[in-house]
Amino acid sequence: MSGSIPPPIGLLAELTHRCPLGCPYCSNPTDLEKRGAELDTATWQRVMREAAALGVLQLHLSGGEPAARPDLEAITATAAEAGLYTNLITSGVLLNGARLRALADAGLAHVQLSLQHAEAAAADRIGNFRGGHARKLALVEGIHAAGLALTINVVLHRGNLDSVEAMIALAERLGAGRLEIAHTQYHGWALRNRAALMPSAAQVAESRATVLAARERLQGRMAIDFVAPDYHASRPKACMGGWGRQFLNVTPSGAVLPCHAAETIPGLSFPRVTEQSLAGIWYGAEAFNRFRGTAWMPEPCRSCDRREVDWGGCRCQALALTGDATQADPACALSPHRAALLAALEAPAEDSLAFRR
Amino acid sequence: MSEAPRLSPHARLRHDAARGQWVLLAPERVLVLDETSHAILALLDGTRDVAAIAAQLAAEYDAPAEEIAADVAAVLDDLRAQGLVRP
Ligand code: SF4
Ligand code: SF4
């Protein structure tokens, strides 16, 4: 079987679920893994070597906040030595110039720094962490000084759609080579907070127009990637580039997942890196083969000419909206369960947010 | 002598053994290199300028230097526009 399965390109390593911030749009599971369950340094280092040997090219060190682990530098060094292109996805609040320099020396190539809003007070309110925004801005100089590429990442929701233009300007002022503006994906904490985060159709259209205009204007200076919201689409995205096709995700305790929300799907069990090799899991684990390719698809996907374009969309979203992970993602207008998605869109907006903790 | 081009600090050239190809890696990007692009990038060391790179490749491939120089310039311009090569 492994002959027909391509090797993975990307590994998302969730080094820890711990994070000083508490963003209500966080896609971490609502049942966060505890510090005591986290993999140790040597195991993460073995995972990095196994990933490189398996064919992974891009490593994303993520969390939670990956800098909450004091061995981030050691793990980074092993990953870079193994030849992985190493990206750090961070809130920035636990880093400083000295740590950035050590990370760059260890072979880190790229920092993706999250911002919650362009204004400090609003940003700190969304992240539920006072002084966070100022710390992020102060860190940027150190990122440049260490010679690291910088991407600014912004997750959009009803609470910061007033700030899109200002956030683009801020990213430009901070000297980001790349800006990623992504509408919230409703997994984990974001799903719990959906009614308070969901923007209106008009707000979504406005954000898109603003981003597209900026992309044109800033061409050659700052690249802008825009992730449109699933709920306002008529066709789904190829979630993770297709189940078990390009990416794998390792949780803090070492469970290997085809996507970071996969543990919500009942009936699937996910082997740990402490039990099996990464290659053995990628090619052989039942959970990876369950939704690989197209054979598992019911109608309307089975006979649809987009089945190898979007692979039926997101399994976790199908589950969340229909109660059945094998259904077409209701982000598709052809889904017989489209009404479930439209109902969520039309649900009365709520004001109360549950901060992640 | 014109300034010697080199890879941007965040761009990494490496052999992708699992797929038997050379790739140039950058944030959220994997650029698969053809033989010509790889031969050019392998010579970027911050000391050779475009003429020196073209001369070396012309000798290696036994091809006219002017033709090769045009290829080298085109490949480097393209990568420069993507922020992967400096200056
Ligand atoms: S989204 Fe916010 S709370 Fe979640 S890991 Fe990132 S910074 Fe922390
Ligand atoms: S029916 Fe299935 S394969 Fe076709 S567009 Fe919708 S989700 Fe994609």
C-alpha cells in the first residue's frame, strides 16, 4: 500500500498545549493535554529525525506556545540538523532577543508571530493577556536582528474585523515578509465560541475586499495569504491537502493525527510515537487510511468531479455539523446537511466568550 | 565586477532524498528545482558573480557562455522577485 501513498511534506509538532494567552478562537482541543503528559526532549528529537527520513520537508513547531518548553532550542537544533525547514509558530510573549538568537543559531529559519488586533487594548482583551501586544511588537526587532524570516499571522473573527486594514499596515510597518490573514476555523475552543466569533456575510465580504486590494498594492513587498471562512463558502477547502496526503500532526503527548482536530472523531484510535515509528503510523495506521483517497466517500462526493480536488472537505467539520465524519463537509453547497451550517450562520450572535484555559 | 548573488538567509537548498529531487525551501514554500536551476543555485556562494557562474556552467556543460548567462540571469531574477535570492 505504501507504494501509492506519497510521503508527507509537513509536520505540525504541538510541543505543548500550555500557553500564557487564552484566545477564544484557539483551535486546540477544549480538553487540553497537561504538562505531565508531554513527550520528553529525546523523544521529540527522535520524532524530528524520523520525520526527515520519512520525507517531511517543512516542520512547524507549534502549541500552545512552543516557547513554554525550555528545550525548544534543543529540539530545533536536531530538526535543522536532520534537514527540516524549521518554522516557529508563536505568540511571542515568552521569547526575547537572546532566545531568538539561540534559536537562529540552532537553525531556525522562520518565525510566524500572531497578532490579535492592531490596537493594544483590544489585542490584549482578545488574547486575555495584559501587555501581550506590546511584548509582541518589542520582539520583532530581535526577529530581524537574528536574521529570521517573519510572517505575521492574524486570525479573523467578529471581534477584530474592524482592524483588518490597520493590521495590514502594522504588519508592513513591522517588516514582515509575509502576512497570513485567516478567518477562524471552528475547531476546539473556536467551535465552543462559534456564536460569539462568527462574522456576518457583509463583514466577510469587506475583509476579503480589503485583503485583495492590499495584496495588489503590496505586491513584491509583502506577500499576503488569505484564508476564507468555510461557513461562507459554497465549496469546501481540501482540508490539510487531503486526509493523510501531505501533513501529520503530533500532539504534546505523542499521538499522531492526520489533522489537529482528528481526535474529536469517535471510533478512530491514534497510535503514539512512543509505540510505533512515524513511518509505520503514516503508511499503516488505520486512522490514516480511514479517509485516505476517495473509496470511503458516500454521495454526493463519490461521483463528484471535485473529489480529488477538495477530498470532500474537512472530516472534523463534517462531524461537528452533521454528527457523522463520513459526510461531505457542509461547507459544500451540495451537502445534504447544508442546513446545519446555515443554521449556525443564522444563529443569534452571542457576546460572551470562553477564554481558552 | 557586479555584486555576487546568494540565497536569502531564510531560503534553504537541500536534496529531498525521499522523492529524489532538489528543493528550495522557504516559509510555506517548497520549490522543486529542475537540473538547470539546481546547477545555478549550487554555485551561489556569495563570491561568484553572474558572469563567473555562467563561465563555470558553460565549461561544465560545453555550451556557449552567452546563452548560459541569459539562463542564469532569468533564473536569478525570478528567485529575486520571490525574495529567495539577494541582492
Ligand atoms: S491561539 Fe492563542 S491561546 Fe491558542 S495557542 Fe495560540 S496564542 Fe495560545
Ligand atoms: S460534493 Fe464532495 S467532492 Fe464534490 S465539491 Fe462537495 S465536498 Fe467536494
